[in-house]
Amino acid sequence: MRLPESLVDPAPSRLHPSHPHYELILLHHRRAMAAGEVLYPDPVTGLWVMTAEGLWERGSCCDTGCRQCRWTVGCWRRWKPATGG
């Protein structure tokens, strides 16, 4: 099951375009996606994060509020705006 192109970038509720590192985060995410990577180091925190493709391939939401998760059912942060990072 391939991730639809419209779901590659995080939803604004997970990473708002006004975030100070928005473009840098997207750049690293897009590079990882292009390389077929499932994980990549976050350029701001240094933590390993999953790509949208990796999360999509999981088949369901794990309810931990992942930045790149595009599942719309079951996400605990779905109804809460993202704050900070």
C-alpha cells in the first residue's frame, strides 16, 4: 500500500507551517522518503523519527502522536493542535 502523495507532508496539527524549523524538518523528511528510509534523525532534536511512508505501511495508528502520522482514526493528538515541535 503506497502512501498517497498528498499525505507526504505532516498535517498542520502535527507540524504547523509557522514552526521555526518547518522547512528544515520537511527537507530531512523528504530526503529520507526519497532514499526509501523508514527512519531518519530529526534535525532539531536528534531523535530518530519515522517517515510518513513507514507509518503508513504500519497499517494503523499507534496512538503516540507521531509527527508524520497521517492516519485519521485512533490518533490521540488528532483533536489537539500541535505545540512547539
